[in-house]
Amino acid sequence: MSVHIGHILESIDNDRLPGVSVSVEVAGTVNHNLLQWDFFVARTGVRTNTQPITEIPRNKIGHDAPAFTDDFYNHILIEPKMIDVGNLASNQVHVINIFNGYFTQKTLSGIAQSNSTGINASGLTFPSVFGALGSKQLALSVTTEGPATIDAAYLFNWLTPSDDAEAYVRGVRLVSLPYQAEAPWSETLEWLTVLITANNGFEQRRRLRTSPRQSYSGSYSIPPSELARAFNLTQGWKFRIWGVPIWSEVQILGTVDSGQTDIPCQVGTSDLREGGLVVVWEGNNSMEILEILTIGTASITLKVGVAANYSRPLLCPVRSAYVDGNISRKTSGSYSMLNINFKVNDNISLPEVAPQQYKGNDIYFDNSLLTGEYVTDSVTSRDDILDYSTGLTSRSMPWTHSKQARTIRLRRQGLPATWELRKFLHRRAGKLRPFWTPTFEDNMVKVSTGLIISSIDVRSPGYASLVPYRSDIAIQLKNGSWLARGVNGIETLSGGDLRLSLDIPINVESDTVDKVSYLTLQRLDTDRVEIHWPGNAVAECSLPILEILG
């Protein structure tokens, strides 16, 4: 056995025994062939236990990240907390879900209600015990009987006050006159446009109102049996919100059964709206206002089924409105007549669908003049006169050329045609959007023969010298179709005839041309349009239009 003298290196074991005297003896054997050591270390002395070691305190600032458990557990969940019934025209039922998110039992001692007249609560008895992670429902039936404004609050009182929570019901009750309006019935649409006219007559237009203001004016005949109800309605609800059936858009339905939600009807030709209201009417005491859930291609689906059976009722949209001004009532003691002006609250602008275009603007080839009637044109220009009343006057006419004004009358009959009229008016948006239209006159006499390709020969005395700025024409063919073309050049022929170079070839035979008219760019000269409904689904309106510089 070989004995070697050496040292023990410091280790963690030595660090753990501070101040302890240790004597060490190392013994081992050496295998010189394997170059390995076998040894052991022997220690003697007294050990002192220093555990546990005090940790050096450290403070760190951070945030508690929200987790799934924070959303659903250890508090009370009430859903929904806000119920908006909108314009209430029929009874509605809404459900409030109450969830105990604690892992222990909770007790709801009661619900304190305020401003809940006309709302019936059911589904819970108090005290109501909710098991751990348990849920229950509270049903609220909102009826049409009650204050005009719905502003109810429900305070859920738990045994633990920190769990108390509130839910609210908001809305407006509507009342409708149950009487059908008599013809004539009138409607007004009002846009708002800022018009900026330059010194030379060119103009810019800016829209200030996204949707037109809509109003209706009508007369309602009251039979003797309804005098008391009509009197009370007009006296007690005059200053509140009304549900006004739009009798100008009425249509006749087939049989409608109680509970029916799908109502076959004409869609796309009246102002039926998803989420809007509709009336099913068969008489003064046989009617109901319902909410539209969805609109299909040939039917509407109601949110709640009809309450009664109807054999052949009328259907029309209902608008939310208030009475504008006074209600006029004429009475003989046995019969009465109400005259009411309504201003609509839920105004919208109809979706715009661009018609045929010409040079970036709409173009219409519809001669809308009433058959057998005349229109009056007014040629206008800006004329500035300086007059001191003591001598000669000075005049200035800064416009580059005159403008022509005209009032046209439009007459349409039937829901599809009257709806197209309404879309045309919404597309115009008052004075905002101009459109091209022919004069529908023989402003030029066609003298071309044979095939007309890129030019047309016409006779129009004074055109080249007086109105060369009229560089757009409309060519009507004998089949009734129209071709809109720009005039790129004017050539004077022998005999005074003119050859007009066209911007786009027309490739038609001359004997197929019926008329050549000027094509004018015009706009409505008013932001206020009145539609007169004399009855039988007929709509009439007079529109002042003004030619503008392109």
C-alpha cells in the first residue's frame, strides 16, 4: 500500500461547515496500470445545522393577466344587462339569464323594480337559491300598455351586497290610429344641399343631409262608433311617438292565420325593412302592428306570429313619427274628420343603383311629360345691373351661356312603378346629383342618306353660330331606342346644312332615324319634393329642373 501526502480541495461541503475543525486522513490504492484512484475521506468534528437559510427579500412590480376564470367564475353574471325593445308596437317577451359563478351556494333575496309599469316579470320566487355554478331565468313581458317612454331598471339584491347588479329595459311605445287614411294622401321628401355658383355660371354642390326628411299628411274619417276612442287618442297621445301606416304603399294579402309568421307578399316595391314594422289591417278593430324579422324574395318573416285570423287583410309598412303642428278635427257630433301631419323619425336613404351612364352622370331616355299637356320653359341667365337712378344703367352678364328651366310632371301607377319613382328621387338627392336627358324635340332635322357611321348631316339654323356649346345630342331610332353621342366637330355644307362629327360611330341606316334632340345636363332645382297620392296606387309629383353647365 502506497501512502501519498496531499491536500483536500475546497468544496460545497466545506462551505456548509464554517468554523468547524476537521482532521482528514486519506487512504487509497493506486493501480498504475489503470491510472485510477480509489480513495475515501474521513472527517471528524461537530456539525452545526444552519438550515433553513433566510432568503434575501426582493420586490417585483407586474400585472395580473386576466384569464378565463376571471370572466366566468367567482361573481354573478346577468345577461343581457340592457334590453332595447325599440319602437314597441306589439307585446314582446325577453329573457334575462342569471348565472351564479361561485363554487358555493348563493341566495337572491329579491329584485327591486323601478319605472316598470307595463312590464310583467315571471320565472322566479324569492328568496331564490342558486346552487354552485347554477343558473336561472327571469322572463320580462313588455306590453303596449304603459308610459310612452320605457325606462325600467331591475336591481338584483343578493345576500352578499357586493354581488348586487342591475339590468335595464329601454324603448318607446307606439300607438297607431286604427283608421285608414282617405285619398288624397301627400308625402314630402326634403334634402339639404349647399349650392356654390361661380361667376361664370358653373356650380358645385355639397350634400349636408345623408337621409331626406320624410313627412306625411292625411285625413282620417271617424265613424260614430269610434268617436270616443279617436278623441282620447288624439288628446292623450298627441305629443308622443306614433306608428303611422304608410297607406300609399298598401297591398292586399290572402288568408292569414293566427300564429303565422311567414307572410307571402310583394317584396322590393315598398319600404319594408328588416327590423322595421308592418301593419296587418282588416278593420278599425281588427289590426295589429308587427316587427319584420327577415325579408325574403316573395315574403316577409315576422318576429312574432299574428294574433288573429284574417280573411283578406291589407299590409303596409309602418313608420315611427310624431305629430307636426296641431291636429285638426272637424265634427258634426256624429261624424268627425281628423287632419294630421306626421314627421317621420326613422328616415333612411334608399340604396343607390346607378342607371345607364353618359360622361360620368346618369342618363334617362324616359319622356315623363303627361300625355296631352304642355310644359313651360324659362330661359334664365345672370344679369347684374348697376343703376344709380340718375342716368344710364350698366349691365353685366357673366355667365358663359344661358340656362333653361322647366317643370315636369311625373305620374306613376302601381307599386313597382311608384317604387321606381321613389328610387329616382333618392338618386337625385334634391339638387345634388345631375342627370342627362334629351329635350325630346326635333332640335335638328336629319338630312343624311344611306348608312350613317361617324358623322350625321342635319339642318339646324343658328346652331353653329349661336349654341355651339351644345355638344351632346340624342338620336332616337324608329324602334324607340336612343343613342347618346358627343359632337367633336361641325362642318358647314353647301346650302347651310351641317355635318356633325360623332365621338362614337352609330352604324345605322338614315331611314331608321326618327329624331335628333339636344342632350342636356340637368338637376332638380329644389331640395323639397312633394308626392301626391290621389288614390288607386297613383303617384304624381311636379319637379322643377334646371339645365346646368357641364
